[in-house]
Amino acid sequence: MVDSYVKWRIVDPRKFFVSFKGDERLAQDRLTQLVRSALNEEFTKRTVREIISDQREQVMQGIRKKVADDAADIGVEIVDVRLKRVDLLAEISDSVYRRMEAERKRVANELRSTGAAESDKIRANAERQRDTILAEAYREAQKIKGSGDAKATALYAEAFGRDPQFAQFYQSLEAYRSSFKDKRDVMVVEPNGEFFKFLHKKN
């Protein structure tokens, strides 16, 4: 959709009168047809973007040149041709906008999908590293615990070996501790039995 205007003047009154019998409206209609034809010819060579931006001046000069040759035959000189506005038709604009919107959505979905995949990849890598660190820490902890237990066992064995009665006393204390852990527990045992022998001794 093109909004344009043409500046013209009569340079040969005789040709002008013969062509239009002096009716300026007929001359205007004829020039409009000439400009529309020249516009169509120029527009078919270019895209809308080219017409709107860098080639606008070339289009106007091309139209002026084409119209000038035909206008001379009817006694008219074309002074200037100008494009005031060039727009796509409403239905075409809507189609272009919808296509642009669909393309932007496609790109956005593509980027979102790529981002989600990258996020999953990073998360999986982080979880794998976490599992590796935890496994290493657990193995190291078990190693230290095992070493500590071995040393404790060696110390107990050495101490118990030196004094068997102490060993028996210590084991009884451990049994007491385990048995009397909860005050709600109920035990049915013989008071004078072997289990309580250390509780009966005063020295």
C-alpha cells in the first residue's frame, strides 16, 4: 500500500489541450495511471525492506524517469515524484507478524530446550561428583573407624591380658549399662546369681 504524490506542470498547452480538451481532472487520472504502472514496475524489482530503506531514492528517480517520457507526449513535465508512505496491507502485515511471532516462539522453545538439557547435564554431573565425594568420605571414615577399632581392641586385649579380673569386671559393667539403659525395662533374674556378683561386693 503506497501513498505517493506527483508534482507536474503544463509545458505544452497545445498538446495538453488536444490530449484532454483542457480537462485537468482527465490529466490527473492519466498521470495517476502512469505513476501506478511505474510504481508496479519498480516494486517488482525490490523487496519492501529495500524500498523503505536504502533504495527509496532510486525508486522515486526511476518512477519519475518512466513517467516523464510518457508525460512529455501530453504536454506535461514531471517536476517530482515522492513516496510518502509504504506499508504492507493489513492482512499481509498480520500474516507477517504471525510468522515472526511463530519464529520467535520457535527460537525461544529451542533455547529453552537447550537450556533444560544443559541444566540436566550439569545437575547429573554435580550429583555424580557428590556421590563420588560421599563414597570417598565414607570409605575414608570406615578406614579411620576400622583403624580406631583395631587400636581399641588391641588396647583392651592388652589391658585384659594383664588383669583377667578387670576384664571380667569391665564386661559386667558393659552388661549393666546395656541392661539398665531404659528405666521402664523389667528384668526377671535371681538376685544372688552370677550376673549381679559385682553389685554385692563392697570392696
